[in-house]
Amino acid sequence: MKFGGTSVADIERIRHVATLVKREVERGNKVAVVVSAMAGETNKLVAWTNDAAKAEGANQVPDQREYDVVVAAGEQITSGLLAITLNAMGIKARSWLGWQVPINTSAVHGSARIEGVPATDMQKAIEGGEVAVVAGFQGVAPGTRISTLGRGGSDTSAVAVAAGINAARCDIYTDVDGVYTTDPRIVPKARRLEKIAYEEMLEMASLGAKVLQTRSVEIAMLHRVQTRVLSTFTPDVGGTLLCDEEDIVEKKPVTGIAYSRDEAKITLHKVPDKPGVSAAIFGPLADAGVNVDMIVQNVSEDGETTDLTFTCTRGELTRALAAIETHAKQIRYRAVTHTSDVAKVSIIGIGMRAHPGVAQLMFRTLAEKGINIEVISTSEIKVSVLIAEEYVELAVRALHSAYELDAA
Ligand code: ASP
Ligand code: MG
């Protein structure tokens, strides 16, 4: 069982969480619980690390190893509090910090990857009838230093612990009652999905749906962890099960629509149209740690030069521009333009593989609304378009209807 920040936001909610855990124990289940920090707590800790790095007028980036020591603290508190609460209710429980489990991670502090969860002692404790309350988001890097998994990482802790102890199921309790066809705040007619294939959930998460951290879905898919998303506040209704593609009987062409406003677009005008140019552009970007997402290269009108457009996140824009400008000589572009007033809208569905004309319906729907498509990218089970940010909501609503996803 995993509980997010809003589910453990205060002592009263932690008590509610404890009743849900108690219920599972009384059903005869052996339980490991993974908790997030109280809502808002991690933001506060992050802000403190930045403030501390400004001492004496300096403005440094905090040392990432110390950053991890600080931001991991939120989960230490909730794991202890939940264990205390369970014990008070007569349920045997103890807290387990990342290094105690252990949750072994890479050394990339601030966004470490889990490398293994050899939870032998914890598993023994669970077998002995004790509830294990694991601090999410944190682990231990080689050399025993505390690490954290990147924001939203406690989902990943939960799935990795479930895989590590061979759990029959991983229930992710959150503040929504499942995965929806799209963001219900934009489309009130969005529907909860009973089931979603791992592959689809992976696309949804990485394309902007914020229910689960992307990495957690990767681990669930890799280890085939039966993962459910359900609400802490209405645990008995709804829920969405992540499952194998084969377990989904009715495959509509499109399962869900995701969007992301965290997009920036850069265009290099009139770069030479000859072998090696893309390498000259994307090499420096990769070296600068910029994750390039969508790319288009126009046909060359004169056979000599062409325009090349790509996207990255808004946070990476400055770094991307700097990388390009420092390599201006090698790339030989005439001009470079950029904007952040763009957003990406994606349709996702495993049914797309078997249905022709899926992308065409997307383009027609957007055209009918007068929305211009700036960049397109596709995979087997998704089509993404880059459009002006002001049209995101209109586009998502129109596509949701066009693919017959609206609730009756
Ligand atoms: N507390 C961490 C965060 O706010 C991890 C999590 O909640 O998943 O990012
Ligand atoms: Mg979360």
C-alpha cells in the first residue's frame, strides 16, 4: 500500500491511513506500506536547501548529496508517525528508512535510480506479522550516502518494494480515484479507466498525466507488478488497474489524451542541408544534458539549406540555446528563434496499432477548430502534436469528443 502526500497531510489523515492498513491486516494480508512526506513538506525542504546555499551573498547550487539528506527527511517523519499510529491501534508495525530496507540506488543524487531492493530483514519482519512502514522517495547510494529518487519518487519506491518482496499487489492510494481518459479539470466528461495497459500508462505518465511517476510505471511493467491506483478518501469505489495488454478486451483506438505545457520550441534557420549537420546540433545538446523531444527537419527548398525545429522542456531552454550558440561555428545556422508559448497534446492507445486513420482524425479535429500543428511525432501507440499553448484546453476537449471518450 502506498500513500501520497495529501493522504498523510496531518495526524488525522495518518489515522485514516492507519485504519485502511488495519483493515488489510484484518483481512489476513501481510502488508508493507510506503509513505510520502506530508503534502507541501518536500517543497519546504527544497526551498530551505536553496536558501542555505545563498549564505554570505553567495548563490550556489546546493551540494546534491546534502540536498538529499534534507529532502529525504519528510518521509522519515511520516514513516515514523504511521508506525506509531498503527502501534497505538494495536497493529504491530515499524518504520524502515531507505538505507535500512535497503533500497539501493545509483549515485545520481537528486534523481537516483533504484538498482535493487534486497529486503531480507524487512521481509522476515513482515512474515512475522509486523507491518513494514517504508519511507518513500529515499534510498541509499553506493558508499552509504542517502539518495532521493526525483520528485514524485515515492510511487517508484512503492512499486520497487512490491517487486523486491514479491508482493501480490501494489495499491497506490492517492487523491484521485484512478486514471482518467484525460485531466478531469479540463474535461468534466473525462471517464475513469477500469484498466490501462502498462505501455499506455507509461506514455500517459511521460506525456504529462501526473498520476504516477514515469519510472514507477517502467518498474511495474518490467516486473509485471499488479498495480492499482485508488483513492485514499473513497477506497471502496473505482480504481484503475495497470495490466498486460492481453488483459484488455475492448481496445478502442484511443484510450487517453495527455497534455504538457512544459514545452519550448527552438528553430534553427537555414542550416546547411548536408550529412553531419544533425549530429553537429544534437551532440552539443546531449552534452549539455538537454533532453530533446520532438524534431522536424524541413525539406530544403534550394537544395542547400534547411530549417530544423526541436522541442525540450522550458527549464532546459536556456541551456539548449547556450549550447547552440557556443557551437554556432560548427552548425552554421543563419538565425535561431525560440518560444515557450507552446504545448504538446498527445493521443494514446494500444488500439491504434490495429485501427487505421487514427492520426487523421486528430489532424482533422484540430483543423476544424482552426488549431495549427507546429510539430508532429508518433510512436506505435501515440501521436503527439505541438500547438500554441492558448489552444490546449480547446484541443483536449475536441479530441476527447472526437475519439468518443466523453462519459454519457
Ligand atoms: N515527497 C516527495 C515529493 O514531494 C516524493 C513523493 O511525494 O512522491 O516529490
Ligand atoms: Mg505523487
